[in-house]
Amino acid sequence: MDEHIKQQIAETLTNDIYQSYPYLWNKFGESVYEHTIADNLHHLNHLELAIQLEQSNIFRDYTKWLDTVLTTRGIGTDLIIDNFKRLQITLPEKLEQTEAEACVRQLEDTIVLLTDG
């Protein structure tokens, strides 16, 4: 995945999330907005690594850790799921078909993991 595309995706998703959940501005402010961009880059990097190495546990383990960290900071699992669903929609528009399909499958498996607890 091209770094420029990753940055573009991270910024677009963060803007979309903050438009959909305006309370995040009041609750967390600008600093968390910037962290959300960085978090989206981490999501993409871990997703890319899991796909490249064909080891889905990399992204699942990252997501379990992420869920623990964010829920202790008052950001619910539902926002992680929402973020991953947004990635599922966005990635096929930005990546080659094979890579996009692999990412979407990995995200779907991980969303099920988060939903099932």
C-alpha cells in the first residue's frame, strides 16, 4: 500500500468519523482527532502486514489490544467496528482488487471477533 494513499485514507476516515460522531470533538478535542489519524495509519499498517505475511492473527491480535486500550480510554468497541466498516468501503476504491479483497475479508473476520466479544 502506498504511503500517500494510506495517509489519504486515514485523514478521510477520521473526518468522516468526526462528522458522524460530533460529540467526539467535545469529549476528546483536537488531540484525539490527530491520534485518530495516527490510529488509522496503524490499522492500515497492521492490516497490510497481516495480508503480506498471510498471518491473520497479526491483525486480530492488534485489534484485541486496540480494543482493550481504547475502551479503557472511553472509546467503545462500536467505534472500532464502525471504523473498520468504513475501511471495508474505502479500500476497494483505493487498492488493487486482489489486495482490497484480502483486506475486506480480514476486516470482516475481525469485526466478527469484536462483535462476538
